[in-house]
Amino acid sequence: MDNTLLSSSLNKSFGKSLLYTLPMFLITFMFMTGGRLNFSDPYSLLATLIAFLLVNILYFMMHYSGKTDRYRVVLFIIFAMSLSFTLIKNMIAIRSSMSFSQADVLECKIPFCHLVIPMMIIPAAFTKSIIFPGSILNGFANISSMVVLWLVATIVLGRGFCSWGCFYGGWDDGFSRIRKRPVIKHINEISRWMPFAVLFMVALTAALTLVPTYCDWICPFKTVTEFEQVTSLESASKAAIFISLFGGLVVVLPILTRKRTQCSFLCPLGAINSLSNKVTPFTVKVDREVCNECFKCVEVCPLYALSREDIRAGKVSIFCSKCGKCVDACTKNAIHYGIKGVPAGHLKNFSRNLFLFVSFLFLAIFSAGAIISSFQSLLKLVF
Amino acid sequence: MKKKVKIVAGITWAFVCLILIIILFPGLNSFSASTAKLPFMKINPNYTGGEVANQIVAESCTLDIRKPVFDGLFKERKNGFVQLDWRGNLPGKIVDSIDFDHDKKIDFCIFIDRKQLKTTIDQFNKNVKNIIISTPTSYGWSVRVGLRK
Amino acid sequence: MTDSFILGLSSGSACLVTCGMVMFPYLMAGSAGVKRIAIDLSLFLFTRFVIYFILATMAWYFGQAIFSNPLVRNFVPGILYIVFAVMLVWYSISNSRNPKCPAEIVKTVNDKRLVPIFLGVVNSLGFCPALFIILTKGATQGTLLQSYLAFLAFFVGSSLWFLPLPLAGQIQKKEVLKTVGILATGLAGIIFMIKGLTNLIGGIING
């Protein structure tokens, strides 16, 4: 009884939830439609409406049910799949293949993704140039706009970018939810620091070779986006590494551990985002006065960001991506979204409402293009 | 008092972030354009192939000979390349003599059979190594020839 | 040179936190300000440099003798790289590892003026998998100069971490630095494992 009352403290009445959804409704309408509906293309219109309704229903449900991760993950997974689908579709349309050729590299036609950012910092400082064969300002996924998007998102959300903005994270997040119980329960604590070691190594090797080594040799998401054309033993080895890492860290291990293992153990941008957790105003707080130390939060955390010691000390680690899984799991409402400076246990609803608006707005608008495009393609395929 | 200041500062920063996210997408084009003007926002010559140093114009096509690229992190590397770009309506077989260092001596001759996708070079300069890349492009054909300092 | 530098830099961080904390009090003991600290640190680094110079010479000469046989030259370096790289990876992931700095032995030295030199010797000769890899590299280089350059890159990479040693007391996240350093060393091990495999495959193809 007590638990039910406490857990329901974050949810709202139907009318109030609708009122909280109204600003999201208006802003997403403006961004998705550009202010007016295009009736000349019924597929585009229908896809836009479906995407628009989807994001707003999910946001409404977050307020109505008081649950965050349950609805966030729906959009997050759809975003990841849509982006890969749209990208692959475009590449097949343009190049008749998922791979890019040497000519695409020479003509600097490779779409930029935020994972390159850790590797381009040192060369940018010393050579005053970007070590990536993409476009600075024009075309799809150009370097300037991706850098701006990531920079603002990481300042505002910190590592929250990994759960509310990264268009790859939805893959291992999705696979980590397939099994109900984990097969592998314990992983060495020090592995949490692996992304920092990867960051160190890729930043160093990229600086010394002026090649984005992570993209060139390691990135598992090449498997679901694009990769170098296999023309030699070296490019074949790279493709084998991409596929193996995708299979291992994005599919198999997340299923076995119920954790986002790629994000936890490999992603170098996750390490930088963890550091920016120090800057963002939004955080997750532990109200020690209410906590009964059931450690359900530790169990469900997908990024190994929580340990029993952390909970006992009343804090979360820098690895927290603010996905909300622990907040949803806590029956006492002891772990909650908070704002830095505001003591734990205070302004829980206010902090959650503000964080949800900021983070969900970013996710909804950032994902809109890819989701609408993939819905449109699916509609054309079906009808 | 200190606690209150912390609370006010935290909430103010949160609202600033809210505004940042709201203006991010409408202002993205403008922010990106400003970012693109930053001094380091240009693609490294290892990818672009470097600046065009010399252009040879023929009847139906042009050949761009770019500056040799030896760019490293702190200083120039021992090994680099020179990129050649043929643009326009290209013949099936390309034969060109290249003087990339402008010493009025031919450094290498290049033979490209576009149909067979076969490229060979004859080196006359000891610093010319081998063909790194030879590929058709959207504008014609590109070749990178390895160089040593 | 790049891979030697990376190896030095990655193993240097773990080396600093494991050994630095032992060296720090001795390097600083009885010191009278920045000048003294700088002299002690320079002596320490100079000793390491000399030791690496000697090791580079020895490795290359032994390499010339051992790898003169083409069959040995084609296969042994690749195998050695793989073995030491596996050791390096194992070192980084092993749960049971409890790294202790060989410089603990410094407590037996009575003359404090000799401490930086003694520490330099012990630190350079603390045979770890990273040093084994660089010895293999030195032994397989074509010329003595190349062997020196490989050791120099390793020395520079690992020494960079020791430069802020006087500030070591101020570093708050020593455990984090150590953990990241050890994991990075493991990743460097993977790079050398790939290098070893490439050498071995090249050796098989060549004959």
C-alpha cells in the first residue's frame, strides 16, 4: 500500500498530463511539419502524423504513468533502427551497396557521426584541420551541424546524450531487453573504466596517424551503417572486426547481461560524455532518508553506473546516462531525477518535469527526420 | 544562505539549458555556419588530396596536379603522396607525364587503362614510390602516387 | 616509432601510479624546493634513458645473432610479439594481479643522493611485458639506429607521465588513473598482438 502510494507520486491525472504535453505537442508539430501539413504527398503526410502522434503519446504516457525509461526506450530503439534503415536505403539508392568506395573517401562524401569527435580534437588543435573525409557544412550529416548538436546536447544532458540522443545506443538497449533475467550477472568492476582506456588509445593513435582509428578499425555500428568496400585483406579484416564487435557487444552480451555492453565497455564518446556529466545541471539523486537499500536500481542499471557502495553513499557515478531505468524500478521513489544544487529528496516532480521536457524534446526532434523517412518508406512498401 | 544560492544557481543553469535546447534546432543552420568558419574547420589534406598546384587543360578534359601532401601531427612525415585528378570527358586510355615539383623535369609517367581498371607508372624521380590509389570518381579519375621526402 | 610511443605512453600511466607513489617520497626527501626536485627528477629520467640506450644496443646485437637465420627471422618475432602481447593483455585483465613496484627495494639504499639513479635503474629494469615487447622490437630492427629510435619513442612515451611527479601528491583520482592506465596497456597489447599476427602471416607468406 505504502509502496503504491510512493511510486504513484510521479504520475499525474489525465488532464494534468495533457497540459504538460501541450508545449511538446506544439513544438514537435512545428518542427515535424514546418508549420503546415503537406497534403500533396499522402505518404509523407501519414508518416509525419504517425511520428508526431508517437512522440506525443510517449511523452504523455511518461507524465501520466510516472514511468520514464519504459516509454523513452520505445522512441530510442525506433530512432536507432530508423536511422540505420534510412541510411542503408539511401546508400543502396546512391551506391547500390552498403559500403563506401575509395572514390567516396577522396571526394569527402562520408557522413559524419558523433563518434569521430574524440579523435578529431587533438589533430584539430595541432594541424588546424579535421581528420575525416566528410563535408564541413553541406549535405547529410555534415561535420559542423553534428558537432554543434553533440556539443549542446552533451553540455545540457551530460552522458544523458547516450540515452536520449545517440542514434546507435538504441541497438544494444533494445537487445539488452530481450531476456527477462541475465545469464551473466557479474563483471569485473574495473571494466567500467574501459571506455576511458579506449578513448585514450583512439585519441592517441588518431593523433599520431591522422586517421580516425576507431571508425577505421573498431566501430561496431559500421555493421548497421556503412563500411569500407572489401577489396583487400586489410579491409576484410576490418569488416570482420566490425561484425564481430557488433555481434559480441551489441547483440550477444547485452542479451546475456541485460546491460548495454557496447556503451559500457567500448564507446569512447561515452567517456567524454561521462566527464560532461560534471557540467550538466541535471542529475540522478539518491534520497538516503527514503532508500531501503533493496538495490533494485543497481540490478537494473544498464550501464554499470550504480554500485551498492554508490547507493550507500547516496550518489550515482559519472557513468549515469539518466535513462530512468533505476527511477522506474525504485518502489520508494528514493532515486529520482534532480537538479544540481538542490538537495536529494527535494523538488522531485519539478526536476523530473524539467529534465523530461529538455531531454525528450532533443530526442523527439533529433529523431524526427529519420523516423518520418523510414515510416514513409515502410508505408510505400506496404501500400 | 549558501544552500539557497546553490539551489538558485542550479535551477537557473537548468533553465538556461532548457532555452539552449529550444533554440538549438531552429538556429542549427546559423550555428553550423558559424562553427564552419572556425580556423580548424577544414578537412585535412590527407583526405582532400591537398591544394591544386597546377592545372593542365586538354581538349576535352583537365588534369589537376595537387601539391604533395606530407602532413603529420607536428611536422611533415617522411612518406606522403601527390594526388592527380582528371576531370571532364576522359579517353579510354590516359597517358600523362607529371612534373609535380615544378623542376621542369618529368618525375613520373602514368598510364591508366580505364576499361581494364589498370594503372602503372614509370618513375624518373627517386622520391616517387608507388600507386596508392587509382579509382574512378564522380568527376573523372583520381590517382594518388606515394612519395618519400 | 608510433607503436613504441603508444606502448610507452599507455604502460607509463600505470607505471607512474604503481611506482610513482613509491618513488615520490624518496625523490622529494630532503629536497629544498623546485630546483632540487628538478635535479632529482632529471637524474632519474637520465638514468632511465641510459639504461634504455644500453638495452637497445644489447637487444639489437642479440637480435642480429639470433635472427640471422631467415626461418627464425620470419617466425620468431611474430610469435614473441603475440606471447608478450597476450601477457600484456592478461596483466591488464587479471583479477589476481597485485602490481608492486620493484622500486620498493629503494628502502635498502642508505645514501639518499644515489636514490634517483637507483630508482631509474630499478624502474627501467622492472621487466614487464611492455618492456619485453620493446626488446623484441629493438632486436628485430634493420639497423642499430632504428633500435635506438624504437627505445627512444618508448622512453619518451613512458617518461611523459613522470614529468608531473612533483605534483603526484595532488593527484586525487590515483586509482582511476591506474585503472585506466592498466586497461590502456591491455589495449596496447591487442595492437601488438595484431602486429605479431601480421608479422607471422607475412613470415608464412614469405617462406
